[in-house]
Amino acid sequence: MTRLFRRPQEGRKGLWQKVVDLALTDVRVVVGGLDDTTLEELEERLLAADFGVPATLRLVEHVEDLARRGKVRQGRELVGAMREEVERILMDGWEPGLELADDPPTVYLVAGVNGVGKTTSVGKLSHRLRQEGKKVLLAAADTYRAGAVEQLRLWAQRTGAEFVGGKAGGDPAAVAFDAVDAAVARGVDVVLVDTAGRLHTQGGLMQELEKVNRVLGKRLPGAPHETLMVLDATTGQNAIAQVRAFSKVVTPTGIILSKLDSSARGGIVVALKEEFGLPVRMVGLGEGVDDLEDFHPHFFLDGVFRES
Ligand code: GDP
Ligand code: GDP
Ligand code: MG
């Protein structure tokens, strides 16, 4: 396995401060000691920041327990204890960057509901891999929406990637198969398979995704090497339901959290890790080709637990 790891761009460090509305400063200022009101307020703030119920309860219980044992007395210590616990959750199993298989091609399957940013993320990923000198092939397994194949073809042209697309209305699994075939024949390093958006209620489409997944594995044992769920950070807790639904037909291995440049609340990162053990691998920070960054727990934590 090879890992492609990129340092975050300097200007992006302030990002988390912008997107994570959970400065615990006022909690610290308002209360000198730790009482039920503080804990209740903490609970409310975590829920409001999209940490979700299980992660919130666990964090608050943790702090409560520390307080009972006299380890945490004031707001400042509370913030420190929280940060440590969230850090523990996020660092568990976290590895930076992209993983490439020893034997190319590495195949990434990209899935998610409509409009979350799948195609754009595939384009950005392609750009990133091309910058690393990799030979990339984009597969348009979204044969349903009229403009979808063309949209991906443009990203391929823009980023200097090869392209395999089917006919509109064609079988997406056939496109996936042909794409891996072409990748093997042409010595491609990474295949990015874009798929059509779908809801868990669309049983036929979920089965179709299952078939795409199965066909990839049949054509190339071990594929897909990663199944990346794209989630729109602004949808909040609904992201949890989306992962749960897609997990019934594919095996998500990581998350691309898109649209963090908008009014998202970053606690969803913790909720996803707590509920599914799924790491956020990358975050989308805009519509441009360069607006994709590796996820870094430390930047996240600096933003959430900022001092002022
Ligand atoms: P898909 O249906 O999942 O393939 O979604 P698209 O990739 O077509 O993206 C839907 C819309 O979201 C487009 O207008 C994209 O430009 C926009 N978009 C995707 N990712 C981001 C992001 O990280 N930030 C912002 N602001 N917009 C994004
Ligand atoms: P349903 O709730 O499962 O019937 O899903 P829809 O009403 O959205 O779609 C009806 C039919 O349109 C599906 O069963 C498919 O045959 C076709 N369709 C919808 N989306 C897609 C897609 O992404 N790819 C392909 N190939 N067909 C699709
Ligand atoms: Mg798309």
C-alpha cells in the first residue's frame, strides 16, 4: 500500500473556525464551577453542532464522570477534557491521505444521494491524483441523468484523465466493467467510478449500485479498494441515515464531506465516527478543482475548542 499525503494549504487552517460553531468559551466564562446547568448547556451545544445523540451523551457522561471524581472542576478543565475525548474518537484509526493498492489499478467507488457533490468530488480527486503524477480514469456509471455523462467527461478533460462513459440509459454496471477493462489495458493507476444519486427508498437503484459494486469485484479481485460516501455537510444528522441506507448495499470505507465551506456544523464528523467507525477522509471546500483537502483531526479540534 502507498499513501499519498498532502499537507493542508496554509490559508485553509482557519476553515474549521468558520464552520464549527462550538466555541466553548462562553460556557467557560458563564460558569465558574461545573453543575447540572453547565452539563445541560454543553449537551445542547453539542447537539446543535451536529454531534448527534450517541456521541453527545457519551461526551457529556465522560465529563460528568471526571467531575464526580474531582478531575474536572472548572470550565477550562472541562474544555480540555472534552477535547481529549473527541481527539481520542477521531484519531482512532485515522490515517491521512489516499491509499493506493500495490497492484494498479486502484478502484474507488463513489456513492451518495443526489446533489451531494459526487461528480465534483471525483473531478477534484482526479486533479489531485494527476498532480501526484498518477494516470487516472474516470468512469461515468451515472447513466441516468441526461447531463451526467457530459459533466464527468468535462472533468476528465479538465484534469487530463482518461474517460469511459456509457450511453444515456445504459447499464451502469457495464460501464464500470468496461472502465476497469480499459484501465488494465492502458496501465491506469486509479479508476474513479462516479455513480448516480439515489435514495434508500429507490429499491431498484440501490440494487443497481449493489450490482456495480459486485461487477467491479468480479472484473478485478479486491475492487473497489475504497467505497467513498459523499455527504453534504449541511444536511446534518440526515447524513447518518444516508450512510446507514447505503451500507446495506455497499461497504463504505470512508467519507468525503462536501460543502464544508457553507454553513455546515462540523460535529457530524464525530457522529459518523462514533456511529459507524467511518473516518472522514476528505473535505470539500468549494466548487473549484483545488477545493478538496485531507481531513485533519487537529485542525478540526483547534476550530471546535478554540480559545476565544
Ligand atoms: P452529485 O449529484 O452528487 O454528483 O453532485 P455534483 O457534483 O453535481 O454537485 C452538486 C452541486 O454542488 C454543484 O453545483 C457543485 O458545484 C456543488 N458542490 C460540490 N461540492 C461542493 C463543495 O465542496 N462546496 C460547494 N460550495 N459546492 C459544492
Ligand atoms: P424506483 O423508486 O426504484 O422506481 O426509482 P425511480 O422512480 O427513481 O426510477 C424508476 C426507474 O428508472 C428505475 O427502476 C430505473 O430503471 C430507472 N432509473 C432511475 N434512476 C436510474 C439510474 O441512476 N440509473 C439507471 N440505469 N436507471 C435509473
Ligand atoms: Mg453526479
